[in-house]
Amino acid sequence: MWKEGAILVRGKVYHYEVKVYSSGSEYGIEGGKISKLLIREGGKEVASYDRGWDVEPTSEEAGLALAILIKEHN
């Protein structure tokens, strides 16, 4: 199932799209349920995962947005 939304981290808005499955997978982030993920800040891609990292989080704030998504969906 695809989910999208926005997260506010330290005054910056991060828009995200994640593909979440009902159970974890070897292809998921940390073996979890998120198999695809895209995080953008101001239209710029700051993290991208598609069964492996294409773009690892580019800032501490992007990493925090990722951590929130992992906690919520993984």
C-alpha cells in the first residue's frame, strides 16, 4: 500500500511517499515493511530507497524524517 504525507522536522517540511507491505521483507528498510521510500524537502530529493538505497538521507533532518517513518511504518 502506498502512503504519502508530510513531516515537520526543525521547521522544515519533508514530503514523503512510502510503499508499505503487511509484513517485513529482506528488501525492506532494515528488513521491515517499507520497500520503497522517497523523501523530498523543497522539491529536492533528500532520501530514496527502492529495495536498496539510491540516495541515503542527505542531512540530519532528512535522517530524522526517515527515523519517524521507520518508527511509524516499519
